[in-house]
Amino acid sequence: MTGIVAAQIGASIFDDQPPLALALPAGAADGVAYVSNQKGNITLIDLKSFETTGEIDIGGGSPRGLGVTADGKLLVVAVRDKGDLAVVD
């Protein structure tokens, strides 16, 4: 299967913060999930251990939507405060 799985997860627990977003390559059971966090960065979660393995600083700006290219090489982040996209390879 190709493509991505992406979702927006519920409402934020903070009134001034956006809901969390999640993205992972389809069929990525052994890979990494990318989850926006309340600090304005992206947290990496190992899908085997469900442990946090790192964080990507996208320069702040409230990440709102996440997507991973079908080949899993690029993470695309919609940055609300900047009205821009961040592309991470």
C-alpha cells in the first residue's frame, strides 16, 4: 500500500493551542510516527517501542497538518502562524 495515514487528534487541552496532528507512511508499522506537540515542534515516536526518539524543530509557528510522502522520505508540515509549509527530509 502506498500513500500516507494522517489525522488530526481531538481538540487541544489548551484554548490557545491547536489540536495535535499525526502522520506516518502507510504500512509503517516498523517505522516512525510524526506527532505535533504543544511546543510547536514535531515529536518522533518509534512504532515498535512507542517511545519518543527525537524532536524536529520547525522554527515554531504551530504545526497544524502533517504529511509524509509515499516513499517516506519527506515530512511536510503546514505551519499555521507563518502561513507556510515546512519540508523536512
